[in-house]
Amino acid sequence: MKYNRNVAINVVIANMIGTGVFTSLGFQVGSIPSWFSIMVLWAVGALISLFGAIAYAEISTRIPGSGGEYNYLSKIYSNGLGFTAGWVSFIVGFSAPIAAVALAIGSYTTKFIQLSESWIATLIIIIVGCIHLLGIKSGSLFQNAITRLKIVLISALILSPFLMVFFSDFNPSTIVFNPLKNGYNDWDLIFSSEFAISLVYVCFSFSGWNASVYFASKIEDPVRNIPYSLIVGTLVVSVVYLLLNTAFLYSVELTELEGKVDIGNILLESVFPKYAPILSLLFGVALVASLSSMMIAGPSVLERIGKDYNTLKILSKSNRYQSPYIAIIGLMILPVIMLHTASFEWIVKYIGVCLSLFSILVVLAVPILRWREQDGVNLNIYKVPFGNIISYLFSIINLWMIYHLVSSDIWILAGVSITLFSGYVLYRILRIKE
């Protein structure tokens, strides 16, 4: 049994709409106090993600198989680089985001459930992991249902502030939508280092646009369905993010948002003060879709590594439901450890730099593979119009973002360097034992 196109799209959408959009705005409005500049910021993030999705769409049809960056970089560059990318995918691409989204679920539900955020986060990781241990069928049903609930609730969240203005005594914020009369020089804001650093949070919010490539071999008709899921999923989420952030800024004053992580809770308390706790619980439940989608995509990386390296073959073991149970359990244990060892802000920056580096390497493979093809005709691939230009633009923007972030916080570079070095050392050890 394989996942169909709808599941692939839902995994991309659910993977993208996670903690980022409900948390990162509070880290942006302090240095970018303009609706127009913030919309440009999120539009740039959408464009970067779309460029990446388009490039990955072509790569996925040129290099079949699951594993994402691990699979691609092993075949394009070297096994060592590929293994390091797989190591980073496990720790940074999935474990850290699972920890982050679980903490967000905890923050949205703690008032209603009356448990600490970390305990709620731990329990939800275990519960969702157990669902996916029961196989593709149960995981697909759960993923489709929870993603649809999430889309319905987010649609309601976008529309409610504008409707409440007409049907209640709700007073919107004083945000000015006209960039010519907002009292700020948007041009300076857009080209500032603060804009580049804020773009890290936006890219974190958009991370997941490549989710379906991690379990590519488990998707029906991957040559057609993977490009479709990547591009459609990214476009849908891009529109949702622009509308959702506009709703946030329309509902709550910038000073109330600055430095806050639970942006959704603040909006709910502003628009529906009487019903905020129960609505917050519902949105916490909706975020489970993101965690679930990572439990589908993430284990495929470890499973693929286990198949390629005899020393780690235990990672590829499946239970009677055809679930890679060792990989899933591993992706349950590490995020729980992370819950208690790092701050949310540091996790976001760390994720942003690591994932951007390997995404750049994959996207730059589009011109490399086209050159290797030497005008050969392969009809069984998705060839992107202007693919080379898109790859270069994606890489330049991401490198610009990484430069400003690392130059402002050297400890991020240290954390990234340690992760990359440890991955390569593990690879060398495995090579000796193989």
C-alpha cells in the first residue's frame, strides 16, 4: 500500500503550517513595524519556498527514491555529504521541528488541560508516534482528517477578526495598510539586516515545502504526484500565510505582539475573550497535523540510511504493519530530549541555517544534472522552465539570509558546525566498519 496524491499534498501543507506562522511574527514586528514590509517579508519567504519546491520537483524525478537530501546529495556529490545531510535531517529537519511544534501545542492547550507545556508536548509526541506505528493506512486516515480540521480552523481564524468588526463591538488595531502613510521608510526596512534575520523565522515557517520527497518511494506515481504536491502545497500555504499575518496585524497592536510566541492565543483573546481557552485548545489540536506529517516523512530518512549501511540496518526494520518502528521510536525519543535542553528562539535559528545549507546544495544540482545530461532526452522527468535561474536566485537569497544571521550570533555557527562535524565523523566510523 502507498500514499496517494492527497496524502502527499496534505503532508506538505501540514508540515509547512506549523509553529512558525503562529509564533514568528512576535520576533519580526519589533524591528519591522510596518504591515507592508512584513507582507514583503512573507512574500519573499513564499517566493524562496516556491523556487525551492520547483527545483526539488525536477530533482525528485531525476533521482527517484526516499530520503530527501540524504538520497540526492549522496548521488549528486558524495556519500559522505549525503550521510551528513541525512544526519542533519534527522536532528535538525525533523527532531528539532517536532520538539518546537510539540511545545507550541503545549502552549496552546496548557490552560485547558492543566498540565505543563513540556508534559503536554511529551505526551502528544508519544501518542502521534504510536498512531504511525500502526502503519500507512491508520497514518493516512489520521493525517487527512487532522489536516482538514487544521485548514477549516485557520480559515475561521483569518475571517473572524474582519467579521467581528461588523457583528460585535470588537475594535481592530491601529495598523496602517497604506505604505505611503504608515510613517516608516519601507525601502530601508526591506533592505536592512533586521529584515534578513527576520527572514530566518519566515523560512522556518515555510520549512516543509519539500516534505513529500522524504517518503517518495511510498507515494503512488511519484513522477507526477511529487512535483504536484510540492508546488500546489507551497502555493496554498503561501496564500494562507499572507492572509493569516494580515489577520494577526489587523486584530492586535504591534506592541502587544512584540516578543510573544503564542500569537494565535493573543488573537483569540482579543477577538473572542470569553471563548479563548476552548478555541486555543482546538488550535492546539490542529497543530498536531504538523507533528503527524513529520512522523510520516522523518522516519523514511532513517529507514533509507538503515538500508544503505549494514551497521545501522536496525533502523530499516519494520513491524507487522510495515512501519519502520525503530526509526519512528528514534524520532519520538530525540525531540522529547530537546524539549528540555534549548530555547524556542535558538532552535528556530539553528534549524534555519542547517536546512538552508543543504537545500542550497540540492537546488544547485538542477544545473549540474542538466549539464551531465548533455542534451540527452529523458521524457520521464519534470523539467522546470528557467530552472537554472531559479536555482541561482534561491541560493543567493538563502546565502544572504545565512550571512546576516551568523554574523549576528556566532553561537548559531558553532552549533551548526558541531552538528555537521559530528555527522561526518559518524560517517567515517561507519565506513571503517562496513
